[in-house]
Amino acid sequence: MTDDEREDLIHEIVSRPYRKVISGDDIDGYLAEAPELPGCVTAGETVEEALVMLRDAMEGWIECALVAGDPIPEPEAMRLSA
């Protein structure tokens, strides 16, 4: 798989309907998590920043899984509709 193909695959997987959980507040900042991707957690000063950081974290998580040959969980919404 070329780097471009891997990059395209990562973007395709990230665009799937994974749950994104945001918690926190304006004072302490926001924690963002993709619960279906174990350990995929990040933070930001605003909700918007936390979501941008989460997309980055998800891309990194998925790339690491692909390189290691580990399975990538399907989003819960896709599992329930199948």
C-alpha cells in the first residue's frame, strides 16, 4: 500500500460515524474521546479545538492500527444497522 493509498484509507475510516464524546467546560478545557477506538483521547481549550484535535488523534490511532496490522473496530452505529 502506498502512502497516498494509506492516507486515503485513513480519511475514509475517520469519516465513518464514530461516536465523539466531549466533556468539560470553558474554565478547565474540554476532553474529547472516540470511545470505539480504545485510548483515543485528546483535549482542547474549546469544543471546536477539541473536535479538531480528536480528528487528528483518530487519524493517528487508525494509522498505528493499520501499520501494526491490528483490527479497527467498526462504529457502533454501523454494527447496529448491519
